[in-house]
Amino acid sequence: MNGKYILLLFFLLTGLSLNAQLPTDFRSEQVYLNPEKHTYLPGDTIALEGIVTCLSEKELNPYSNYVYVELFNGQDSVLLRQKLSCKRRGYFSTRMVTEYEWPAGIYYLRAYTQFMRNFSPKSFPIQPLLLGKTFPQRENRMYEAKCALIPAGKSLVSGYPQTVIAQLTDEAGFPVQEELYLTDDKGDTLSYVRTSLSGMAQLRFIPQQDVRYTLVGKVDGIDYEFPLPKPTTSIKVQGSLNGQRLNYQLLHAGTDLSRYRLYVYDRENGLSELASVRENGIIQLEKSPAVLSLFLTEGKEILSEYTVTSKYRQTNALLASDTLYVGDTLSYRLTATQADTRVMVRVITAEDRLATYAEGTLNYLSDYTSSLAFPASFYACTEIQRGNDLQSWLSAATFKRFQLFEAVEKDTSLYQILPEQVLEFSGTIEKKNGYPMKNGTLLAYRSDGLVYDTPLDDMGRFRMAVDDFTEGEEFFLQAMTSKGKPDFALYQVDDEEYPPVINPRPYRLPLPRYATSEAVAESEQLTSYKDGDERNYVFPNITVKARLQTEEVKETNAFYQTNFADRKKIEEKDFRTLYDILMDMPGITVRQGQPYDGSGNYSPSLALSPKWTIQSNRGASVLSSSQNNLPIIVDNTRYTEDNYDILMKMPAFEIEQVEFLRPWQTNAYTYGAINGAIMVITRDFKERPELPSKGVMYQPTGLIPSIPYPNNPWKASAKGIYRLIVDVFTPTGIQSYEHQFEVVEN
């Protein structure tokens, strides 16, 4: 299709959809990432699938046709970036290859669309992964209990009914179920709670000024005391939601309420402001929201923020066995399904602390961040407890997708970046004298023969829309004057922009226990208190004696040097053919097939020309055998298994160098080489001289071909406790389910 017509269609479609569907609700897209597992070794391949959605009106289909997936390390450095098509109703799948040389640690997957860049990068989904690390095991004995205590709305004010959220875990982060008692500074018990499967509980009481409150309890036989924040008299807004009815209340607001402004935001109704602020009131909403946030402001400052949720309703529709034998295949059944439903399934171990769920990620985590971990057993408990845990987490959360006052000021002009529905690039073309090439035309010749054109404006600006192309394809750009003649020009193509990496909640593994340790501590507890803007800490006197376990640093450079043979090495080892050189490389397996067909019969044709197999030793079994074979690139020309027989006999005296390229190096030379490639440069090879031309070559970011996600049935290979997680995407919403089961010996 002609490039300018694609571009015209693009603007018509996006203009209609934005004008019709983006009034003041500030809708965006959300992305859910589903890696096959969460622990890998350096050099492993990450199998990944995901989906892009737009949930403001419970409509799953996104506006965008392309999604970006990145892998970055703990220092927020992007190591891999892929651009993928998500035209199948938002679905995408790919593989990302890690490097052997990457240090063991915590890495992160991140995904976003161009449309999502209108909002804060904090709202982009981030999925932690362990590389060369393992999850801690839940142990029979608890060595240390930890309890996070956060007031709903972030502040504990005196004289009014208040809620404080407690989250109780062990030293490895596993949730703990125990009874805890709320006491005052006189030691009197005010109430007690029992934490849920996720270790969460809500403390409700009326705090008094100058009274210090403590949460006490016996956890695994040890007495603990957890101090609550000091009550204050600061202003605070809080509320409750019942369908379309929102009740709100201002605490310690004083008598002059005219200086305050109260905003309400939810996905269903958008952002709105109360006409007049009162000490308490009822707001009737047009639609029933799932989650709603209140913002009390003065000037350009947010004084208080409070998030509430409606009653949680969802029954468990997942049926599966509670026990399997080693060797059994897991089966499950969904009792309620709809047409046009997509299901994502994975099985993880009970110790996996990085499991995410589509419902939680898309509905809650995409808009809110919290210092509390999202309830670990959210989908394993009852519907009532699930609703309580959700409200607990949201009460301690902060809205993160956009800045309130920026959204109020810009309104729909907040959308500076349109949904990416076609591939395009833009720039400026100048004449040799430095003046813009006005009202001309730009032609783009793609390497596969397609030609596109687009007009230049009076400033020499162009915007070129093209059909989908894969990573590595090039375009020859030729500027034409207003009279239709090619001319020498200066081409300035706009740089492709990517959002900064912001990780609002880095994942941290608990420190491993020492081989032997002795610790003696006095009776003081580690406590903290806030005085004004400064936080003061009171530490106990602790004496620690320990012997550390260390690992020997292993050198890897020597290994990689053996996967490269230059002219000197070829002569020193007296290699005769390319086959001899490859056989000397430990990262490659070279085999010649037998002269028998698939039925075991002797084949004269195979005897005359036996099939060769050249594969990487880096675990390429994730793909079929035909895709495992490494392409051989000789002087920038790609050859595959059909040419192996001839290439294996290539004389070594004709070869200048041979290198085994790792998968992440192959993009500069070829396509689809997910397991690597073999680069051969002959002794008489010379780069083609550049021919004088009035145009330039340009290689924009292309699409990574979609690779199917492994959806093979899960077979029990080892005994233990496992969790089946099922995400169901329907045209009207998203549901996630979890089922825990045990694998035992026969």
C-alpha cells in the first residue's frame, strides 16, 4: 500500500477513536507479562507471552498494534529491547536470550506501548526474574518475624475511627498467620486480629493524642512488639464506597473549608471535582467503580489521598486435583467460560515469590503502588477474605499513573503521543545549502522491493508510514525536489525515543543465613519514630559472630576465546577444513546424519549427500530441531542446512577467521538466529565500495518475529507443593484463579 495513504488512514482512525473515547477519563493501556518461569541461569532463554488491554470501559482490545518489551538489570540499565506486534487482540509472545557473562542477581522485564508514554513510567508493568539465584525456602522454624504497619491514607489521626494495615511475614517474606493484640501505653488490650493467608489484617480503633500504641503477639513461640506510628492532628480525607454511592469525611479540617478542593478519580467515571467541599458528604456517581481515589488539595499540594474499593465479588471457577503422582499430567477445568476467551496457564513452586496475576496486575498494580507487598495468597483464600486483603492493600497504596494537577491543567491535551497503529519514522530533509527541501517528496525503497512515498512540508519535514517489517530490514531514502527530480540532500531522521527506566518497587532477596552464627541482643527492640521531617532510629546493642560462606569466582573469558579462530590459530592447529575448525569449538555440536530414512531403510540419496546438523550447546532444545540448526554466514551471505555439506568441505587455507556469534550478536548480520550463528570471513573478502548516491540507507527499529509460547501440558517430575495459576481474559473482564496441589511418589 502506498505510504501516504497508510499515514492518512492512521490519522483518521486515531483521531476518531481519541475524540470519541477520550473525554476526561484519562484512560490508558495496560500490559500483562507472563514469563514461563521466574528463575533462570545465565545464558538461558526466557519464554514470554503477554497481552495489551484497555480496561476503562471493560473493553479488553487495545488501541495500539505494537508493544515494547525490555529486560533491565538492578542498576536500571536496559540490556535487551524488542518491538513486537500485538494485533491479535493485544496478544504477543516472544523469547529473550540472556548472556552467559551476566552476573547472578535480580533482573526485570518491562513492557509498554507508545500510548502509555503519556503517563508516568511508574505505571508500566515490571516483572522481576532471578538469574543464577534461587528462592528461599520456607523453613519449619521462624528466625525473625517482621510486621509492616501503615495507616489507611498514610496518616494516623487522633479522635476519629481509624484503620491501620498490618502485614506479618517471616524473615524470607513468607506470610504468617498469627493472632496479634493492639495495646496502649498502659498495656491495656484494645482489640485483637488474626492475620490472613497473606499475613494481612486491619486494626480499627479511635487513637488518642499523645498515646503510643503497640501491636504485640507471640509468633512461633517468641514474643514480639511492633510500635504503631504516633497519632497526629493533621488533616485527612477518608471514605467508603457502596456501588454508586461514595461517602467521604474530612478530619481535622478546621472551619474554613473554602481553601480546599476535593477530586475524585476512577476508571469508570474519570476525574471530577466537587463543587464545594464540606466536612462530610455523599457523592452519587454515574457508574459503579471498582476502585476509587479521593484527593484533598490546597493550592498545588495534595494534603491527603485515600483509596477505597467496592465489595469484591468473584467465585472460584477453577477445578483441579489436589494430589498428583510423579509422572502424572496436570489437568484442570473452568466451570464458567465465554466466547472469545483467552487463557494463560502456568505452574510454579510454592516458594516462588514473584508470581503475578493478570487481574491484580491490570486492575490494581497498573495504577497503584504500595510499600506493602500485594497479598501473596490473594487467589487462594475465600471471597470475603480476598476483598478484605484487597482493601487493606489499597488503603496503604498511592496512585501513580499520572500527576493530579498536570492532568487537571492539560485535560485531554495530556495525550501528546498517539497510539502506534502503523510503523513509521519521521525527520527533516535539507538541501546542500542548508535550507529545507520544501514541498518535495521522499521515496523509501525497502530491501524486499516495496516502495513508499510521502510529501515534504514547507519546512522539509516528513512522516513516513510503512507496512510491518522485521528487525534488520533497511530502507533506501531518496528525496525528490518539488519538480520531481532526485537531488543530493542532508537527511536528519528523528531519533527513536524510549521512556526512562523507573522501578518504584525493586525486589530484594533476603540475605542468606550464615553457616554458623551466634547473636546476643539486649531486650530493646529496633524501633523508629518521626520527629518533624527527621526520622530517628533506636538500635539495640547486638553482638554477632559469624562465618560466611563464599563462592569461588569463576573465570569465563578463556571459554569464549575458544569460540573464535583467526588465521594464526588456523595455521597453528593445521586445520584442513571448516569442519575441523568447528569441531574445535566447545560451544558447537557438529554431527553427520546416517544414510537411513525415517523408517530405518537404507537411502542411496542420503548416502551420497548425508544431512549435517550444527547446533549450539546452550540449551536449544526449546525449539524444534529444524530451527536449532545454526545458520552459517560467509562473507555476509547466509547459508542454512541445505548448504552444510558443501560448506563443511571448505578448505581452511581460504578462511581468514571463524566466530561463533551469540544470539544477541546475530541481529547485525542476519534474522531469526535465536540460538546463534557461525560467521565465516574468507581471505579474499572485501567490503563492497560505496557507490555515489543521492540517497541514504536507514535501518529503523523493526519487529521481532513472534515465537509461540510453550503451552505443553505440565507433567509432574518431582514431588513437592505447587501452585496452578490460570488467567482468563474475556470480552467483559479478567479473572485470575489459583489452585495449590501436591505431587507425591507413587
